[in-house]
Amino acid sequence: MSKVKILDTLQIDQKISRLAYEVYENNFSDKELLIVGIDGNGYKVAIHLCEKLKKISPLKITLGKIKLDKTKPWEGEPLTDFEEKAFINKTIILVDDVLNSGKTLMYAVKLFLDKPVKKINTVILVDRSHTRFPVKADFVGLRLSTTLQEHIEADFSKKGKETVYLI
């Protein structure tokens, strides 16, 4: 099985910078954004996004995490480190690294559907364009059409050496 590097550290940084500008442009009238990363690499992308947003905007940026079982998200409720009152009339920016089938994103969004939020946007670093669920990414770093046999692997294990591979 061969790995092909599709994004290196610099390219990932450039994509996240552009995503930060897009998020800010679409939410500049808000006072605060809740950036919620899906546990794992989604949260790591969210950290980078928050850093960029804090540099370019006067908005209050609050970072949080969603935990859910990515293989069986229907088993158990997704959990977040925000209290429910933190969502009231706020814009939620839900972040993940790769959009594969859309299952993880769909179950993560479920957490906010019965809350009085202002708006929910989704940010994805790499969209494979193979969703099986009715979700889409509002802001995408890279759209990549792959075969069903190919996979995208994001490696954020070493700071300053982040990479994304096509396998």
C-alpha cells in the first residue's frame, strides 16, 4: 500500500489560513464564534483555525471539543466540553480533518440540533466527495475526488510536521 503526500505542513497552514479568512468573512458581524473540533485530528485542525482567527479578527474565539465514537456514533450521545448555555444564540463552527462518508459530521451536528444556536457552519480540511449522508462542508481546504478504495490519512502527531496522505 503506497502513500502519496497530498498536503505538507506549509500547504496545510495555507489552507487553514484561507479557511480562517472565509469563516471570518462569513461571520464578521458576530461577537463570538464557538469553534468545536471533533476529537482527534478535527480538534487539532480546530486549534490551528482558532490561532489564525485570533490573529485576523476582533471576534471572541472560544475553542471546544466534541467526543463521539467515530466507528459507531449512534452508540451513545456525542459529548462536548461546553455547557449547554454556551450555545444560546451563538454561531457554531464544527471542524474535522477529513469528510469521508459524512457519518461523523452528521452525528456531531446532532448535538446542536435541539439547542437554540444562531447558526452552524462546518469546516473540513479535506473533502473526499463521497458522502453517504445529507451533510456538506461549508468551508473546505481541499476537495479531492477519490475512489472508494482510496483513503485520506491526516497525520498531526508531530507539531510542525503535519501531513495529509492519499492511501
